[in-house]
Amino acid sequence: MAKTAIHSDAAPAALGPYAQAVRAGNTLYLSGQIGLDPQTGELKAGFEAQLDQVFENLTAVATAAGATLDDAVKFTVFLTDLAHFGAVNDKMAALLRPPYAARAAVQVAALPKGAVVELDAILVLDDAPTA
């Protein structure tokens, strides 16, 4: 099966040899996003600001593929402090519509660039890719 890299200038460029997202058939795999401002390349200050930016970045990449985060079937949440778990729940409930995606949340020792939160996602789209 062919795979297609997805890119959005409205999200930070990849920090290594990977794509912001890859589409394979009707499945879109969004790479992990941290709270980097795509314009400045700087990490937002504080948990809430980083969480907001993470969702803006994920949304930008999904949009570049013709999708929305409501197409997600799975999210993985990486937190440096599980005390923020409730805030993630609140944000996801405010941004997403039922039926909600499956999800895993894990506490990690560290994230790239000193981030405190990272999310990735798997989306399933209704239509086949055009390319």
C-alpha cells in the first residue's frame, strides 16, 4: 500500500527524519506534537499554553489531510506530570464530539525540547486518498 506524507506550514516542522503525518489508505497517522509555536519555533510557556498549541498543531496537520480531529480513533497522551490528566480531559471534551476516540495516557520522564505534554493520533477517513 502506498503511503503519502502530509505537511502543514501551520504546524511546526518535524524535529527529525519523520513526517508530520502519513496517510496510508484511509488511515492517517499524526506524529506527536508538542507545544511549539510554528511561527517562532519556541515552546509555549506553561502547561495550558502548551496543551492549546498541541491541539492547534494537530488540527493544522489533520486539516492539511482534509480531516478533523473528530476523525480520530486513537490518541496517545504523554505527560511529564499526571496531575495534568484532568486538564487534558477537559480540553478534549471541549474540542471533540462523541463518539470519542480510544486513548492512552502515560507519564514520561521527559519530552523533546523540555515540553510537558505531547499528543499523537490515528485518524480514519471516509474517503480514499486522491494521490
